Amino acid sequence: MSEENSCQAYTPCWVTDQLAVGCAPMSHTQLDSLKAQGIDGIINLCGEFCDLHEIEQGAGFEVYYLPLEDEEA
């Protein structure tokens, strides 16, 4: 983890310069951290959190909601 990333509330794993992966952000602090890192879109696969995509949209993200059950991807 770099010095820059050590203070972030949410640190995604970057696959490419344009694509990152990570667990579901579970707080407004984590959503704010994603925004501060320049992330503006989320592909939400969380079938178990039925309102998370609405919270993400409300926080200003472009969200694509494709719910999957755990262990089914």
C-alpha cells in the first residue's frame, strides 16, 4: 500500500488504469473516498444488499445494478 493510499477510507484494487475492483462500500465515508479518488461509476453485483445501489446513486455515482447471490458469480 502506498503512502497516498494509506489514509483512504476505501482502497480499491486497480486492474487497469480505468478499472478497479473491491468489496461493497459500506459507509458514506467509503463512498466519499471513492469519489475523491476520481471513481464515478459502480457495477454493483450485491444481491444481498437490495438498497445499496440506490444509496450509491444518491451519492452521485453512475450505477449498474446486476444482483447476484453470494457464491454464484
